[in-house]
Amino acid sequence: MSPALRPRRWWYMMKKLIALVAVLFGLSASVACTPDEPGYDLYATVYPLVYLLGNMTAGTGLTAGMVPGMSSHDTIADWSPKQIIAMKNAALLVYVGANLDAQIDNQITGVFEELYDDGRLVKIENEIDFIEGVVHHHDEEESETTTTEPEAPTTLGYDPHFWVSPERMLLVNDVLLAKLLAAYPDHAAQITANHATLETNLTELSAAYQAAIDAGTKFMMTSTNLYGYLTADYGIESISISPGYHEETEQFTAQHKQEIVDDAILRGVRYIIYEKNASSPLSEAVIASLNQSGLDYVVGKLDFNIMDTVPSDGSTYIQIMYLNLQSIVTATTLIIDVNSAR
């Protein structure tokens, strides 16, 4: 190579190196300037608990939010170091238990050991009574009342979905009051006043549920087995197409489907209640069979929002529960009384 060309090539290579460093620096700067996920004073694993925490601390400047990366019934969560530090610094981390949010239980001797030792980790399963999830068999002879003492093979373990019942939310409201007063004595007056407002709203909601359910036929057919607390607290019988808390397609046989269809025809079911934003191929199959069976009415579906995550439209627990109640009213108003069908 000519000596005269060497400086020119050297300068060309230096320009490329400078450009590469600039790109890398720009990437680093953009990552460094990316806003961190917000940290909260109070954490919870499902939206109804966030609702109670947030409303009970309203006006105090405290913040409440969801534990990141939660997925129902998973056992492992992928948390970043910053997320872990934020949760470990929280005044309270509230979770459900009953295997709904096992990610927390699995880290009691790990990530959350300090929270557990300090009493800042609150497991609702240990604070209020949970009920057993009961499996209904459609081929069994119907009785006038649902059995309250099912044999072991017909149970699902403790039902974690306590918040579908306003009565259970009232109990949790009291539990969290005590925890928050212990954590924030300087905010006692505001927290106590907020608790009273929540209690009033939840009491009115509970009364609306009881009145509506009492006025109906006290029976509804649902896609999954998520509504046991409505049976326990308000006396409505709920029979699910899928026996578990989530659909189990591998256990759904043609015989099983026919038993459900026969049961629905006997009871005059006009609507099947679905978990909102969740697909239900089994329920769709049952509805299709019902609508091809020569009935003089069309069977449809209604939504019930389980609210395990924060509502994307800004709706509150109370607002959503009144919408859920409308689904129950619609489902139970048109249905015939099972006793009159015998």
C-alpha cells in the first residue's frame, strides 16, 4: 500500500470506530433513560386486593399496585432485580393463597423472607375462612339442596376466588384495616374513614346481591367452577360445565357433554355465564348442542368479570360487581324452577 494512502485509511477506520461508539453510547443512554416500572408502598397479587388497599389509603399519599408478572396458578415468576427490591421495601405485600399465587409462597424462604419475618407478608387464606371447591356431577340424581359435605374425590381444594362474594370482601376489608393501621399509625384517621366508606359500599353491594338472588330461581349454569362463594354466602346454586376452576378439555367426553345438555334442558337454562375475556370451547359446544335440540328459545352466554388483573378501562371493583350482578339477574330470571320441572 502506498504510504500516502495509509493516513487516509487510518482516518476512515477511525470514523467507523467513532460512529460505532456513538451508536453504542446512544443505546446505553436510551436504556438508562427508560422510566423504571413504578414501585409501590403496598402490593397485592389480584386486583380486588389492590382495590381495597388503594381505596383505604386514599388521601394519604401512599400507593398500591399489582405484584408484577403474576399469572394465576403459576408457581414461578420472572422478576427483575429492581422489581424484587421494590417489593422487599413495601410496607405490605398481600396475596391470596390456596395455590392461586404460589409464586409468593415459593419465595417465603427466599426473596420474601424478610417480609415474612417482619409480618409484612399477608396471606388472605390465613386471615378468613376459605371454602372447598365442589365438583358437580351432571349424571347424579338432583337433590333439592346442594350437599355441604362432599366426599374428597368431589372437591377441588380451597377455592381462592373469595372476592366474587362482597361478604368475603367485607371480611378482608377489616383484615387490611388492622394491617394498615399497624403499618401507618400516623394515617390512622384517614385510613379509618376510608375503611368506613368501603364498608358502606360493600354492604350495599352485598345487599343488592342477596335481594337479586332471592328474587330469582337461585340456579345458574356457568362455564367454570369459580362461583362457590356466591353459593356459600347467598344461596345460589351454580353448576359448571367444566368441573375445575379452569377448563379441562381432556376430561370432556361426548357423554359428559350430553349429560350437561340434558341437565340444561331439564332446568330450562337460557344463558350460560362465562368468565369474561376467557374462551370456553366446552361451553360453546354445549350451547351449540342446546340450540340444535329443537328448543323454542335460543340459549346464549353472559359475562362475569373475575377481575384477577387491573381493569384496563378504569372500572372499579364495585362497578364491575354490579355489572356481574346484571348477568346473574338475567341468567336466573328467565330460568324455570328446577323443582317444578320434576
